[in-house]
Amino acid sequence: TETGLQAEALPAEPATVAPERDLFDKFAPLIAERQALLDSGVRDPFGIVMEEVKSPTVAVIKGRETILLGTYNYMGMTFDPDVIAAGKQAFDRFGSGTNGSRALNGTFHDHMEVEQALRDFYGMSGAIVFSTGYQANLGVISAIAGKGEYIILDADSHASIYDGCAMGNAEIVRFRHNSVEDLDKRLGRLPKEPGKLVVLEGVYSMLGDIAPLKEMVAVAKKHGAMVLVDEAHSMGFFGPNGRGVYEDQELEDQVDFVIGTFSKSVGTVGGFCVSNHPKFEILRFVCRPYIFTASLPPAVVASATASIRKLMHAKDKRAQLWANTRQLHGGLKQLGFRLPTDTPESAIVAVILDDQETAVRMWHGLLEAGLYVNVARPPATPAGMFLLRCSVCAEHTPEQMAKVIAMFEAAGRATGVIA
Ligand code: PMP
């Protein structure tokens, strides 16, 4: 055959014209840093395995029952009986997966249902579901601001926002974190004609601080920019209907696009964008991360629908979440820990540590005592900070919170973080 002839013609050992370079050489500094950390005898903060999950607030890690204070399970929906029942039913009716893109064979009954639940939850005319929140940001941001247009974003924006900017063709302008003045100044320097998108977050997930959206949106509108707000960390417990910080600050008719996720308060996985824009539906044809990936499994979207509909009436849960957050923030502050915000602004309570070694030693101490929190480090954190990040759940009991604070006290004293 022709192919056989070609194969015969190939020399047994083709001559090389350049030495083979190991593309992993560039990772050497990171590999050495990780090894040094593990050699110091601590557990790998980025290698935790949940061997069993007993509830939204308790899991088994290395055979030990551990309180979870580092998940985004804000509303504790992962074990809600209705959420689980909806998922099981969808498994039985539709099977385990969709085997395709939303744009082809991957749109099932439950994808339509979850988009309707989102329209109802947000009181908006348009909702598009993506396979993750990361992909929602990637797809929407890269698609709506194009060549010759501008994206103006907060310097502390989430990686998915930065990646959405990198994937698109718009000009990127950053402004100082939460600085209304800097946003105004930078918008003022741009040419008037081209389209502009200002990208903000309701809650910033590293420090748990909220954005002065009211002032920021006013500045954006003054300069003729459209506004997208990522409300990943606020769904269910900010604003009269739990829509987010933008609702809490009465900006419902001024925000053009809201991005959200199912992986936090909703308790499953998935991402979405909601909007009142009359031409919103066209995004299904221009967002590559919507088109070129498989849609969410039916059980996931059915669970999400049940959860979103319950979150509309979750007044007791949200009251408990805020009470827990106040208890934790107040307790840690009183012990003398350094916190980024004076008062609890969101359900994320971060503790600032001097360096990676102290952060990981203290994290290890907490884990040994039966408490899981997140270690956060650059590049995820702003200003090179090392953080122990707690995210509170509505299902934490006041007793668990008291125990958590006592654990922080013991680990803080053992590591010399507090006197
Ligand atoms: N936006 C923000 C602000 C986030 O913090 C995250 C996840 N931590 C995402 C988007 C991505 O969400 P998902 O987990 O659904 O990909």
C-alpha cells in the first residue's frame, strides 16, 4: 500500500537537528517549593481527600471526622432531601449523561427547567446555563467584548474573569481593587466611541469583602459602559430575594449581566448568565465554552432546579448563615487574629498570616484537631497574601462554631500567630 511504502522509506533512527528539551524544566522551582513544604512534615494542603461526606458540615478525612469550614456550601443544599430526590429521579428518567453539547443533542428537559428556575429566581427574561461558572465567565466575557472594544476589570478579579479576557480580543484595562475613583479615571481616558464592559464581583472570594457596586455602576453608566457582575459568592443570602449584592444595593435595573454558579449555594455544579438584554439568546451561538463542551448531566441540573426553587424561600437558612458568620468573625477578631474586614461582609472569613510556612503549619494544626479550612496563596490571593480562608455554612450549628473558634485559639497559640 501507499502507507506501507512511506513507512519503509522512513529511516530507522531519524537524525535530530536539535536536542530534545524537557518542557517540565520550567516547573522545577515549584516542584522544589512543594517538596520542601512536604518535607517539613505537614500534610499537603492541596491534596486533601474527602473519604466520606456525612453532611454539609462534616466529612471524614484520613479516617477522622472533620468539621468542614472551607467549602462553598453556603446554604447547605448538598444533602437537602428534595435536591437529592430530584437528582435520583432524573437519573432514572434520562440516564447518567447527555453525550453532547447544548447546541446539538445535549439539551434535555431538565436544562430547560433549570433555565426557567433561574429566570424566576432572578426575575430576568434571559438565562443560559454553562457546564461550570468558570466556563460562564470564559464564554460570556470573551464573546461580548470584541476587537476594538474595552473590558475594564477590578485588579482582584477571579481567574475565570482574567481567562475570559485573555481568550477574547478586547483591550483590557484594570483598575485598583474596589476603587471607584480609579475606575472613573481609567474609563475617562478611553475613547468615547467603542463599546465597553465593566466587570465586577459582588463578593471578592479571597478576602470576603464586598464591592461598592452602587457607586461603581453609576460611574460605569456615566461613561456609557455595560456592566457584568459575578455574584458567585452571594446567591441565596444577599438582597431581599437572595439575588446577590447587586440586589442588596438596589441595582436591579442597572446591571446588564449577572454571572453565577451552581457549585456554591446551589450545591451541585454548573454556571450561568442571566440578563434582561433583548438579544441575550444569541450568546448560545457565539460562546465557544457553551458550544464546544458537553452539557451538564441531567441529574445535576434536576438537583440544581430543586435547589434554586428552594433558595427562593430559604429565609431561615440565610438568617442562620449570617448568625454563624457573625459568631465566627467576632470570635476570631476577639482572639487577636488579623482579618481583612472589620465587620463580616460576606460568608467568607479570611485570616491573614505572615508567610506560607506559618499558614500551612497552622492549617495542619487545625486539620489534626478536626477542622478543615482553605489555604490560599498567591497567585490566587491579592498582594502576595497567605490566608486561612473559612467559608461558613447555614447548617453549621452555634456549638460547631464555638468549637471552631476554640480550635483556632489552640492552633493560633501553638504556632505563635496569637499571643
Ligand atoms: N467566579 C468566582 C468569583 C468564583 O469564585 C468562582 C469559583 N470559585 C467561579 C466564578 C467559578 O465557578 P465554578 O466553580 O462554577 O467554576
